[in-house]
Amino acid sequence: MIDREPEFIKYTPENPISPIPVVIFMGSRVTPRDYQLCGITLAAEGFTTYCSNPNLKASDRPKKWGIFTDEEVIKQEAFANIIETVGYPNETGVKQIYGIGHSSAALYLLPVIEKNPDAFSKLILLAPAGIHPKMNPIAAVYKLWQTEREYTKDKRLLQQLGLYAQDQSSNGIDWRSFIPEALTIATSVITPELQLLIENGLNAVVVYHSNDLRFPRKYFLSELDQSKVRMIEIIGRHGQVKFDRAVSIRLAKLLKEQ
């Protein structure tokens, strides 16, 4: 049996301010429901907003090492497809979006950007993975495991906001998804490629959180060239965008900039 879900969730504004849509590219081990508050807020700010929903659970999904769902392949394909599906064509016919890539989405989004940089009229990388010094894989996996309690806090806050049902909260780590994600994050660095894309004209900004245990501010300040890459610090922790409307309002302000 092949299980299929919608490829994206749409939030429609009452008074659109741009024909170019916003696409939220999700991190790992989350669902579009985690970003519901962000989608609602961006729509209230006038942006037609889509949240990507790569289908990781279908029985025909490709496998990594023959065991784990190959999230990298699936998400790259899904990210490219949603741009082609909902993007607004510019004067040369290139379909464009305003992209928001959260957390590990940055890793899977980079190859899509490299193949079609003109598709991203504006890009915000929010608490992105892949910008860090060289890591010992074992130590990096252990660090990610230590920050898992943040996911539990996120779910509880979303429940309090009425955005997550009680039975949808996680009762523990799903090791089948955590292990490949942790290994990918620990061994993947996108800093050189991202800086080159920005130098070549990609309209991008990196937003990091002041209290992010997963990807702390010191990574961004030490690894990125601040004279070439625009960086913005906002208060909060790694999953702040899921439950804090102020973060989404700040993202909307960035998208409204000329």
C-alpha cells in the first residue's frame, strides 16, 4: 500500500501583498502542523504561504543503507517540485518563491538552490544546519541527542496553543529517523557553497537564535564571513518559530524589505 498525503499546506491571505508565494521548507522529524502558527501569521501579513510536506512514510520511498528512509533524496525532489508547482513566473519565465528554510532543511535545500538560484527571489535560512566547524560524528550525534528535550517542549507548547492534539505528541525518540538525520547533520557543511551563492547574487539572510542549543550562535559568528553574509540574531531557541508569533512577524518584515 502506498500512502499519499498532500505535498503542501496552503495559507491564503485576505489581502495579498505579492504574487510571489512564501514556501516554508521544514526541518526533520516534524510535520506541517508544527509550522501552522508561522503559516497563519505570514498569511495575516499578506503572503500566500505554503508549507512543504515531503512524503517520508509511503512504502515506496527510497532507503538509505537499505534500512532508513532516504530523507535527503525525498526532500530535494519535493522541494524542487513545490517550487515548480506554486512558483510565480518572473519576466523571463522563471518560477520564483520567497523561501524560508528551517533547521536541517538548509542541507536538503542547498542542491536545489545551486541548480536553480533564480527561483529564490528571497531566501531566509532560519537556524540552519550545515554551518558549523568540523565535528567528531560521535560527539555531534551525542550533542543532538542531548537537545532532544527541546522537541518535547515544542510539542507541549503547541498543545497549549491548540495546534497539536495530545495524541500527536512524541513519546520518545524515533531512532529510525533520528540516526540518519544526526549523521547527516554531523557530517554535512554547506558554508563554502552558501557563501559562494550569496557572492554570486543570491538574496539570502541567515537568522540564528540567541539560545539555540542545537546550532549555537558561535557557529555562525565563527564560520560565516560577516562582511559577505547578512546575519540576524533573534531571541529564542531552535524551535521558536513553531510557537512564537513574534518570530514569524520578524520573518515577514525581512520578506517585505526591498
